[in-house]
Amino acid sequence: MLFCDTSTLAKYYVPEQDSAAVRMRLDGEDRVMLSELARAELMAVFHRRLREKKWSQNEFQAAVRQFNMDDHGGYWSWAPLDGIIVGQAAQTYTTLPAEVFLRTADCLHLVTAIHHNFAEIHTHDVHQIKAASILGLKPVTLA
């Protein structure tokens, strides 16, 4: 089982660089866990492609349908985004070095992985990659 963030999940559904490697790796896993936050973030990625006219309405709807089918089929395992995770994320900022840039959503993904005892996080997010090591996680980028 592996843990991935939204940047990796998005590559599973959005054809871009590294998408083939991501699909191959995730399809080879018996379980892939993500923070529940990734559900909303993925829909935002899909909507952005629609808004920026990179996808037609039909392409947007097809991606949403495919994700929903995969989700309802149990392909993804969801770690709850609860008060404990949010509290741990807030606490993380009190000890984070001043020079580290870490957005709230990225912190929530990292803390979720740590909370569920993962040693690695599969991510393609530059800022999250840098922060992961500081928090004791090994960032893995599939390429």
C-alpha cells in the first residue's frame, strides 16, 4: 500500500508528463491511500482544465465519471480528514523552519501520511517534496 497526494492522483486522470508512469505504478498496488482532501482538490483540477478550455464539457464529465466509478469501486482508500489531522497540521507550523514554504493543503497531506505511519509520500508537488523530508517523510516522484 502506498500514500499519494492530489498531484499524483491528478496525473492518474489527466494526460500529462509522467501520467503513464503514475498509472502503471498505482495500478500495480493492491491499495492506494489518500487524504479525503484529495477528492475536492481533484475536482478542482478537473474544473480548472474546463475553465481554461483545456477540456471540453464532455471531457470534463468523462473524467468525473471515471473518477466516481473508480471511487465507488473501492479503488481508492480514503484517510479521514478529522480534527486530529487538522490539529497536527496546525502544530507542524509551530516548529517548521522559517524558510520552508508549505501550503495548508500540502501540510494536511503530509500530516495525514505521517499520522497513518507511512514512510513515503508519492507526490509531484515541488513545495511538498521539499517539506516532506523536513517532516521525516521520503518524497517519491513517479517518472
